[in-house]
Amino acid sequence: MSDQELIAQLRKELRQHNYNYYVLDQPIISDFEFDMKLKQLQDLELQYPQMQDLNSPTLRVGGAVTKNFKTVVHAHRMYSLDNSYSKSDLLDWEKRIKKLVDGPIAYTCELKYDGASISITYKDGMLFQALTRGDGTQGDDVTANVKTIKSVPLKLQGDYPDFFEIRGEIILPFEGFKSMNESRILDGEEPFKNPRNTASGSLKLQNSSEVAKRPLECLLYGIVGENTGIISQFDNLKKARSWGFKVPKEAQCLDCIDAVLKFIEYWDSARHDLPYEIDGIVIKVNNLHQQAELGFTAKAPRWAMAYKFKAEQVSTKLNYISYQVGRTGAITPVANLEPVALAGTVVKRASLHNADQIAKLDVRVGDTVFIEKGGEIIPKITAVDLSKRSNDSTTTLYISECPECQTPLTRKSGEAQHYCFNTLGCPPQIIGRIQHYISRKALDIEGLGGETVTLLVNASLIQNPADLYTLKIEDILPLDRMAQKSAENLILGIEASKQIPFERVLFGLGIRYVGETVAKTLAKHYKSISALSEATVDNLEAVDEIGIKIAESVYAFFRNDNSIRLVSRLYSYGLQLELSKAALANQTSILAGDRIVVSGVFEKVSRSELKKLIDANGGKVVSSISAKTTYLVAGANMGPSKRQKAEDLGIPILTEQSFLDKL
Ligand code: AMP
Ligand code: ZN
């Protein structure tokens, strides 16, 4: 087989495996085999840039950066849906439409997926453009981002029309949402509130490789356009499925409103077992001729109706309020409830957020409260049932002392949260900081888990991360359930952490607002902890992507005696507190101050390697050409408009080779 044939073959295979995995949920090869094939294709594509394909499976990892999304007018307006909330609303709708069309009416009932709507056009079986709903008349071009969503086919199968538009909803299933939040919490970032907003926010991320990392899915529900040869909505769904789209199988075609009502009733409770959020059912007149007769109002099709489920609400008793202390000393009040079933789970606790929230609801111990689960995973208290309040109840007084160490709490102006500033003496803060230090994205100490940290702290064996390096086997053996072997592993794991690179140690220090990404940026810029510790607030703020909040926090950290002691102890135990020789060797400042645009396909190095090279040599990769661009590095197949723009602005254009020569 020639390399050209091999490329075509691999693309075909990878497409099929993608489809098996993301649309059918039935992979037939292992992830490892998939990655190997993908890697092989990537290498070949580099070797043969002339065989570039805008819809190659290798593009699923993203890479394109969009600063301003282009606004595009929808060829067919994206309407909203009329809502109904009861049986009688639906019967009214049926009466209205029966007057407008002849013959019996059948209905296709579908789940109403709760995400962000999307409209995708396909030309000759290839994904051409993806637009957000926007205001319905025009939306944003988010093609690059949508192409990273694995259940969206880039190339279709079967007998599809030459050109058509298909509508669907981009959603984030619960499981993916949960795991994203778990890693955000580890990174010291605020968790996302609900899957719906996260899904729509993801579509507007500027960097498509960030979108590629999010476990988004696209569920399709409608084909638009006149000449598709299809005669019913239910066939629309079947056809779309046959072309390779993910179209959930729950939809049913029913021939009377009574059956529709049963369908609704069933899903009102069964929805809690779905892997994603739905907020209702959409009922559509099945026959497309009838749909055409019914047409649209100013806002919505007359041939469709959404039935909205009520956000499930229950009431229960508030037994007591407890207060949690986080690693940073932030206090979170928690409502402890009489257990109650809600939306498929038993709820025992709800977050009360902060003192203001408690005051706003005027919620008191002993009250009967209403709780609700919307898109949020953690239920919230929406109101107090005042009719059930006892006469002797008293206003909730927010605690004034830390529940763990009795230190008076502080609340800075402008902040919602109360804090315990007994950083060194407050047990949950001590434990939290060490747990953060050993976590997967920080020092990732093998053989040491969160619970062991608690045991070690409670046994007064450690108080801060540096103490880990003084532990001896005989200290830890007496701990509960600690066998010789696990003790040895623990010590080995601690020893091995001395090789963990600087940026992860920096992240592990748990400086407020310094998550994984910020730690990387700072490590790369300052190269050593001593240089970082001497930086002024102004100097820090001048670093790309570092704002005033981070700058002040870093500056304060290195002005604190305890942090200074901690860092110098870590240094004395041999932790990596500067960039390694290897990392430094690849770094120069040859390109310092240069703003470089990279475009096209390259032969000697991949595009991402090229970007890394620029980065390592002090340059900055920018995505679009402007008067400030230093030069453009052009590979094969660069877009003509980019070249034109560079020429117009007099920006030098370098070939791959002449750029590499510079280094
Ligand atoms: P609304 O935003 O409440 O006006 O509802 C209209 C939106 O529901 C549409 O823009 C779609 O994005 C979304 N939707 C979710 N599932 C479906 C479905 N099965 N059929 C049609 N629209 C749907
Ligand atoms: Zn405390």
C-alpha cells in the first residue's frame, strides 16, 4: 500500500472507530490501539502536507484559536419553542392545530436536551460550518470548536443530501461534568455551576484544544431545508442516525395526544436515570407537509410544542447548620437536612454558600425548607415554609469563631466568604494544604492518600509539606492499618517526589490563585523560586496572563515568614525549585519580544512543536496578523487571505527553513 493509500485507509478506520465509540458507545479496539493509529496518521500527514484534509480525524484535538467569533446570518432562522406546563395546555394546542390542517395528526415526541443549540451545515458530506443560535437570526461561527466534539461526524456515511443544515444540542453529560469539576477543584479553581452553562461556555472558548478536552456531546434533533426528500420528522431522525449522527433512541412517533401525555409522564420520572439533563419533552407534528401548512409565528413553529418539567421541589426539615473550613481557611455553611428523596437521589445536605445567603433566606434551624435541584448537582434551598415555623425560632447567628480552632473569623470588605486566618494552627487547613501538596497534579506522592495525611497530622508527625521529608519508617509503622510494606512504599514515594519538576512543586505550595496553569507560567518566566520570590507586584503583573489578584497573592506569600521557612526547608531536602537543566537548555531569549504568527502545514517540525520552539526561545505565538506582528512563519497551504494581510501590512513572511535557521 502506498503512503497515500495508507493515509486514506487510516482516516477511514479512525472515523469508524470514533463513530463506534462516541455515537454507538460500542468501541471495538482499545484506547491504546486507537492512539497508535492516530499517531501514525499524524506522522504521515506531516510527511505529506499536500494531503491535508480539513476534516481529518487528527483535527479532533483542536488547535485553532479564535479571538473574535465571526457573526453569520442563519440561512434558516433558529426559532424558539412555545412552552406548555400542563395537560390542558397541550389539549389547547391540539385544538388550535387541528383547525389549521386536514387529516389525522401524528406526533414525534423527543427529549428536550438542556444544553446549547447548534446548527451545522454539511457540504458534500463534509462538515462545513457550525453556528450558535445567537439571537435566532444570526449566530457565531464556532466551527473549529464543534469539530473537536467527537460525536459530531466530520465526514458522513450513507446517502446524504449534497447540502443541508442539521440542528442539535451540545450537552455535557453528568459524568463528564463531575470529573471536570473534580480536577478543577484539585487545581484550586472554582467548580462549574451546572452542565448547561458549562456546555454553552465551552462553545465560546477561544482555544479549540481546550474545547477538545471537555467531554461534550452533540445530540441531533432536526434537519432543515426543503429538498431532502424526507416526509416526516421521525424519518428525519432515522436518516440523521444513518448518516452517522448521534440521535437518541428515546424518540417515539405517537398517534394521539393521550399517548403523548403518557410519554411525558413516563419521562418526568425516568429522566433521573438519563446520563444527561433534560428539561422537558418536545412534541412535533410528524408529517412535514402538515408542518409546512402550520408554519411559524413570530417566535416559534406552530407545529411544535415544548412541555416543560417542573424543577422538582420538596420540603424537609433543617436539622442544623454546620460549617466547613477549606484549605485556604474559607468557611462554607452547610444545611444538614432530614433526608428526603429528590430527583432520584436522597438528599441530606445542601450548601448555604455564605452569611449573606442565610440572611437573605432568613433560614433558621428547625425550619421546614424547600429544596430544589435544577441543573445544579448540589441541591439548593430556595425558600422557607413560613407557615410551619415554630413561634420560638430565632434568627440564625452566623458563627464568629472558627468551628475547628476557635479563632475569630474575618470577612474582608467585598468578599462574601468568612475566613479563619489561623493558617498554621487550624487542623483542616493544615491537612488540606498537605493533601493539596501530595495531590495528583502536584507532587503526586505514590503510597500516600488523603486519609493517611489526616492520620499523620493527627499523630503530630507532620504539620506542613516539608515535614514529610523527615518521616521515618519507625514513625509511621504505629499508625492505624500501616503495614511494613506500605510504610516502605510511602517513604519511597516521598523520596521520588524530589524529582518532580519545579512547576508542579510551585503548584503544590498552594499559593492562593496559583492553579496548575499559572504555576507553569510563573515557573517558565522566572525559572527559579528565588527569582520568583524577589519579584515585585508590578513585575509579576507584567507577566502575560498574570493579573493583579495573582500578583498580590504571590507577592504576599513570599513576604510571609512561614512560607519562607517552608520553601527553604524544601530546598534543603533537594526538591526541584528551579527549571531543570534540560528545560533551561532548550530555552533562549533569541525571540524575546517577537510576536509571531504561524500558519500552514510544516515539514520538519509539527505546528505544535514549532509553537513550543517559539515559546522556549522567548517569543510569543499570536493567532492573527496585525500591525504588531513581527513576522509570519508560513508553511504549505497557508490561507491566501493571511498572506494578503501580511503583505498589506508589510509583515515579513519567513519560510519554515529560514525560521529554523534563526534558532
Ligand atoms: P427554548 O430555549 O426554551 O425556547 O427552547 C428551544 C430550544 O430547545 C431549542 O433552541 C433547542 O436548542 C432546544 N431543544 C432541545 N431538545 C430539542 C428537541 N428535541 N427538539 C427541538 N429543540 C430542542
Ligand atoms: Zn480555624
